[in-house]
Amino acid sequence: MSDSATPANPATFPPAFLWGAATSAYQIEGAVREDGRTPSIWDTFSHTPGKTAGGETGDIAVDHYHRYREDVALMAELGLSAYRFSVSWSRVQPTGRGPAVQRGLDFYRRLVDELLSHGIKPAVTLYHWDLPQELEDAGGWPERDTAYRFAEYAQLVGEALGDRVEQWITLNEPWCSAFLGYASGVHAPGRTDQPASLRAAHHLNLAHGLGSAALRSVMPARNSVAISLNSSVVRPLSPGDPADLAAVRKIDDLANGIFHGPILHGAYPETLLEATSALTDWSYVHDGDLGLIHQPLDALGLNYYTPTVVSAADPGAEVPRADGHGASDYSPWPGADDVAFHQLPGERTEMGWSIDPTGLHELIMRYTREAPGLPLYITENGAAYDDKPDADGRVHDPERIAYLHGHLSEVRRAIADGADVRGYFLWSLLDNFEWAYGYDKRFGAVYVDYASLERTPKSSALWYSRAAKSGALPEPERI
């Protein structure tokens, strides 16, 4: 594929385009009992037998808590202009209530200062799935009070870092928090209660709205407040089949509309309310909630990995759950037991996810229409492969280079098509604890030897570095 300039395929990205990488606290920090931190739901879940591959936990992870200076130096060497990280709620506010623990905030102050000293823009995600265990013990996200506790926490972090951090994200992938955590149970806290998962989704939306207002009450007006959604690109198995198109509508509502409906438009889709009416009456949506959720956004983060292909299920047939979200006897799709999920033939990542870069372009253009004028960021995109060092200690991952080249080409095409995409955050900077998969799946551009914790940039990191430094995509040859 040539980098020669055409109207549909410009040679370079905009000069101010952010070239970043992303991580999350529980996946990389370790130090789970240091400086006042208390257990989150992921500490509890990962220490519960049978919940994670090999019983592995994030107790040490890749020890970023002690190695952050080394990691920031590596980012600078790679030429990254931005770094998206999440804050551990239970490190800052151990019970999920009350004043902040300054020792916990001090870690993030040091991290932000280190990033800024290297010319790297910090982007803070307040919540990446690690609810303080005490709040889960009080009912977790299905309880309305959790949204108010989140707003209090957001204000504490905003007060501490808002003078130096301009980019803020309230929640990362609330779909996963609600439906993998409370419906299928493959993520913490591991509950399997579909009505509770719908309540959780609403209270996560409410947390976003309340948290956005809390941040803006204590930060400079120049700062940007956003949310990162793992909005699905949902496609029918048979595009001409009305039953398959109805299945698409149902899953699109549960994957996308349940969040962007109230956040962007101030209302839940009527088709969602109808499809889930046997599970819930939605009475937990109080008067005024939709107004609180429908806060002005400064930007929208989009996370993309693979499209979702669905059909209507044959009556009486066992419904396949090949939806890429882990093995469970319980569906993460409330009210959609008549929908079947399909894996199409073709190339896949180590997660078993189909590779289709065109889905990223489709997603970007959808939200360009859904929220005209709203700046977009790709806040996660990447792939897991079975990476291993060669005899010289180098880690070649040409598959990941091809994946990144394909997806970044689609970002570039979307910009040419009029989308206001202002940055891309590769998932992930480092190999890390991959949730229920333990340390079995490697998403990092930087290889981590889990015994020694030594970091080694893979060939994909070097390729991405060339793109970041030049603002253009190198050919995906082996580096």
C-alpha cells in the first residue's frame, strides 16, 4: 500500500494529531497494598479461585508503580506525544468515600510531572473497572449511590491534577463494567444478574454526568472532559434478512444506544426499553437523570478492536455466544437470547477476534454523524499476539505492525472523509495483566519479561515510533 498522497489517502496526519499509548491502573501498577491502597473488585475477583487464567492477579503486574520513570523515559524515546492512564480509585479513596489519601494522589502527581517534563500530554481516565471493594459490598454499580460516590472521587482527583492535566475521561468502556461484570460474570465483580446489569448501566451513565459536572466545578475551563465507549460495529450475518436486521437493532441498542442515547441525545432508545421490558421497568431512571447524564462533552473516545456479526437465532437452537467476551454460561446481552453471534472466517488475533480495519472507519463516521462537531479520539485500538523474543532478545511482531498499519490507515481515511479525529492511543504500551486471561495475552508494543520485568520494545513499537515522529505511516515492513 503506497503512502502517495491522494484526496482519499493523504500522506500525513494533521500536525497536531496526538500519537499516544494507553494503559490501566490494575493492569500495570502492582503495589496493591502500598501507600494506603485497599482492595478493588479486581483484587477480590482475581484472588477468587477459577476466575482468572492460572489464578493470576495484578498484585505485581508490571510494577509500573515503582518503574514509572523508566516507562515514561521509554515513551519519550518512542516519540509519543500523549499517554492515557487510569487512576486507581481505591488508591486515592480507599473506602470509596471521604477524603483522599494524599500518598495515593502523590503517585499520580509524580507521574504527571514526569510526563510533562518529557513533553508528553497526560490523559487521565478516572475509572477503568476497579471499583473499591467496599462500594461493591454496599451494592456496587446497580446501586444509585455509587454514582454519587464517583462524583465525589472525580472532584478529588480533579482538584489534585486539574491544573496540569487538560484531557479527562470519566469512564472507560462502561459496557464492560455493566454487562461483563454484572450479567455474564466474566469480569469483576463476577455477578450474573441481568436486571442488575441494566441498573448498573444507568448508574454508570449517571456517574459520567455527575462526574463531568464535578470535574468542571474544580478545573480550568480549558480542560476537556470526555468518555471512552467501546461502541460496537454490529453487522448482520445476512444483510437482506429482516430477522437478522432486527437482531442488529437489538444488539446495537445494548452495545451502543444504552450509552450514547442518554449521553449524546438525552434519551434511551425506545426499542431498548421495549426489548428489555420483561427484565426491568426502568423505574430507577429518576426524573432529571437524563438531564444530568446529558452533559456537554468536549470530546468522545472510541475504542475499537473487531466488528460484531449477529443473526436471529433459530427457534430451539443453542445460541452461540462467540461474541469475544470470555466463556460463561450467562449472556452479557440482557433480553437478547434470540440473537446468535458469529465468527467469520479470516485472520484473527490471539484473542480470536476477527481483523477488520474497515470497522474502525465505519465507527468513526457513525459518530461523526451521531455527534456532529464533537472531536473524536481513538482511545484504544490494538491486538494480542503470541510474542516471544528471538535468540538475540529482539521481539518481532509483524502481525501487529500490519494490524496497526491497517487501522491507522482507516483513521487517516476517515479524517480525509471529514471526521475530526484528533488522536490515537495504541492499546497497549506494555504487556500486562489481561483481566480474566491473566498474563496469557500480550497486547503491548513493549514486551515485558514477567520474571525480570525487563522492558523490550517490539518491532511494532519501533514502527509506531516512526509514525509518531514523522506524522505519516511507514510501510509495514519488518523492522
